[in-house]
Amino acid sequence: MRYTEGQLGRVFVARLEDGESIYDVVEGIARRENIHAASVIAIGGMRKGKVVTGPVNPTGEIVPHIEVFDDARELVGIGTVFTSDGKPTLHFHAGIGRGNSALIGCPREGMSVFLVLEVIITELLGVEAERAPDEESGLRLLRVGA
């Protein structure tokens, strides 16, 4: 295990409106405000999206299992922003539900807000962390510390 210590910085509150993408908005705010690390929470509605709900197989090459929806659903989620190749990148997981049906996983880009999504971004200062290529998994994973 590796870890790093930091402090809380600025806090941003955003209201996303119908049709907007949480990835576009959060990463856009992070670029404009020069945020290199942050925690993100979100609540509201989603109109459509793709959600990775785990790997297709628990061993071997990592191939995501994806669930797709295209209707209005409720969302509660949490994520992080860290730089990847010098750009702020959102990693976001959420519970998304409608009626008795629920998905929990990693919504992907292309998600679209239904009516409104409230987002709070809390900047993390002084942390040594970034997303970097991981040779074993082939993914860009969080690298912490020097």
C-alpha cells in the first residue's frame, strides 16, 4: 500500500442540466480551475448511459461487462479526479436505479443528465497522485506517492 497526505482546498458546487455529461462538466471545471486532485459527489437524475458492472470474466484479460439504459433514472455517485497525462480525469462510480431495478458500477462517458444533477467537487491539495498506465492490467490506474 502507498498513500499520500494532503489538505482540503476549494469547494465547487455545480448544477448540471438536462443533456449534459458529468465527465465533460467535472473535467472542464478541473481544467479551468487548475485542479489536479479532487473528490466528487453527485446526486440527481440520468437519462441514458453505459455502466461497467464488473469484468466479463474474473480472470484473464480484463473485458468490461456493460449494461446500457436509455430512460430516466436516479443516481447517487462518488468519484475522484486525478491527472492523467497532465489532464484532469474523472473516475466515477454510482448507484443508478429506476423502480425495483438498480445498477451499481462505473458509468462511462456519454451519460446524459435527466433534468438536474447536483455535483460537489472538493479540491485536494498537496497530494502526490496521478493516473498512470499499469502494464499488468492495461488500464490507467491511480499511482500514489513518489
